[in-house]
Amino acid sequence: MGAEYYRADSEDGDRIDDPSEDALFMLIEDLNVTDNTFVLIRPDEETPTWFASVTMREEGGYEVVRGYGPDRENDVVVESGIDRMARDLTVWMAARIGR
């Protein structure tokens, strides 16, 4: 069964349907700068209207991008705390359900 709302995919092939804050934490914690550099979160639909990605930076920390569709600007921030990122992303995604 697929995701009801959204899914998270990492570069190394891990996929979690409707990830919880804890699941996002684990996916982000598993990132590295060689072969698992990003996590992509998006609605589980053919043409997603939004996305979020977390990328590990070589110089430390993480780049978080929140995208709002093809004609809108993306928000980009650099974060260091996985706890805060996972919590903020969970709240942000929940606000997009049904949009």
C-alpha cells in the first residue's frame, strides 16, 4: 500500500510512506557526503505541488529546501540540528495536506 499523504525517499533507496517525525530523524541521521547525500519528501501523487529536501553539506550541517511548485520560489536554509529539522518538516508537511 502506498502513502496516503506523502513519502520520503533517500538517495540510497530507503522509502518511508507518511513518515513520522522520528522516521524523518532517522533518514536524515543516515545521510553522508558520499553515497546517501539527500532525502526528498513530497506528496505521493503524479504531479506533486510541493517538495522538501534535506542535503548533507560537506562543510557541515544540512541544507533544507522547501519548494512550492514550478512557478514559486524555494525557501533554502542551513540547519545543524536534526531534531529541529525533523520537527519543522513534519509541521510544514502537515500544513500542506489537502492543498
